[in-house]
Amino acid sequence: MAMSLDYSLIVYENLSRDDPLFWSLPTPINCNPIRILGIFLCIASLVGIICNGALVYSFLRYKALRSPSNIFVMFIAGIGLFASCTILPLTGTSSIYCQWLYQRVGCQLSAIIAFLYGCSSSYLLCGVSLSRCYIIIRPFKAKDVTVEKCIIISIVAILIAFLWTLLPLFGWNEYTMEGARTSCCINWYDRRISYVSYLFFLFIVVYCIPLIILIVTNTITLQGLKRMHEKIENGIQTVLNRKRIEMERRIVRSIIITTCGFIFTWTPYAVTFFISAFQGEGYTIPPLVTFFCACFAKTSVIWIPLLYIGTSTHFQFHFINRESFEQTMPMVRGNIILPNVPRLSRKPDEIAMETGLN
């Protein structure tokens, strides 16, 4: 909702960005909801470190998890772990004290990491969806999708995202305080053309284009799997057998749910600052609303790994089930083996098939 608001209370145009006082002024809005969000962000930081750390650990330990599609998830988890250790604690602690605590350098660092994570995640999720779509549409060329190629694509995607985040440092927009003055982002309330054009650029290349790619590729993938399933039901032989199709369905479902989590967390913020940037002078969205949307977007560092862990049967087997299995393995002493060894619920050939093709 747009409303008239005196933004001089937030911008402090009479203060230079080089003045340390600009970066340490208290929030101009009610401090109580800011403190509550700050506590939530600190808790989210701990959860993000645990979840992303678990993903990174599992990918490094279990070679079977380092499949082409999972390479993209591994990079998302790596950047998410870094973000959980930086942007969430910085914003959380500042919100608890109701003022930014880390001066200009901390503000710019926090904003760069936040946007790097957001941009990188959108591109890497596109990589996951495109790789699965290619494997389903062209199963005979599935071997073309290799781990090495996915690593290169992931690095290129992150470098492109990093380039977008550096542009404000060279004069195309800038990193500054958000309305609540306890977190940092790009300047979305300045109506100069160079500032507005950067917002429009980000909205297109970081949000709209990836969103279109995600919707189109996942729709094509689901339709391809549906046609194969219908052919099998009608007794027509297909390239993929029934077990492989069901496995691909589980993988695609995990990708779609994870993608929806990312879109769900970042869409309110993207729409909020886009609308705010194109409102007339003196009209904008209330600072508390933009701050809430920004905090919600930053918590994608926990929702993405949580959704992936909760929906990926491949990850659950190799990390959760296998860890449990290894902890309850009997100790062998001569010819004596302790009983109560848990049995795997799936046959070895099924596990091997899923490991090799995921």
C-alpha cells in the first residue's frame, strides 16, 4: 500500500554518506517490531548455519550426492552458509539495538552478500531445472550433463551475479540504509533515472527472466514425464522404465518445491521495492513493510535447504538414513557380531540406479 511519507526522516539528506553519524542513527519507526524481527533473524542465522552446513557436509562426504543437478544445490548451500554467518547476524543484532552497528563498510558488505545470494540462487535454481529438463527431453544425451560442466556453469552464474552486485559500487545506484535503518540494500527511494534504471534492470534480469525459465522448464519436464508414464500405462515402450520415471518425478518434485520456496520468499521484496521505486515523489511504501519483506527474503537461506532436505529422498538416504545406519553398525570382535543391525528399506540395485542417475 502506498502512502504519503516524509522520507527526510530516513534519508537524512543533510548528512553526508562519509559522516559516521549517518550510519549510526536510530530507527525512525517503532522499535518493538524491529526487535522482534531481529531476534527472529538471529535464530534464523543459527538454523541456516546448521541446515546449509549439513548440505555442504553431505555433498563433500558422499560422492554419490555430487550428481550434476546436485552440484547447483551444493553451490546454493555454500553461499547460503556464508550468508547465514554474515547478513543474518549483522541485520539481526542491529535490529535488536534498533540502529545499524557496523558503519558504512559493514552496510555495503551486508548488502553485497545479500544480493549476491539472491541473484546466485535464482540463476543456480535455473541451472537445476534446465539440467533435469534436458535429461528428460533428450534422455539419449543425458551423459552430456556432467559434473564438470555443471561446476563451470555454477561458477559462471555466481560471477555474473557478483558483477551485478558490484555495479552500485561504481555509481549505478548505491548501497545504503533501508527505511528501518537496521539493514542495508540498494537505494530504492531515490527517483533519479540512474537509480530507478538499476532497479528496473535487477527486476528483469534477476527476478523476471529466471522466473520465466523456472516455470517453463519445470512445466516441460513434468509434461515429458507425464507423456512417458501414459505410454507405459498403454503398453508402449519408452526410453525410461517405470522405476526411472518415478525416480525422476521425485527429483523434479523436490526441485519444484525448493524453487517455490525461493520464489515465495523473494517475491514480496522484489515487488515491494519495484512498486516503491516507481511511485511519485513523496509517496512510498511504509518502512516497516519494506523491512519485513527484506527480512523475509533473507530467510530464504533457511527455507531453501529445509525444503530440499525435506523433499529429496536421495539426500535423506545418504545423509540421514546412512548416518543412522553407521551409528548403529555392530562392532565386530573376532567372530562375534552384535545383533539389531537395521536393514535398508530399498534393494541395493534400486539405490544404485538412483545414485547413478540423479
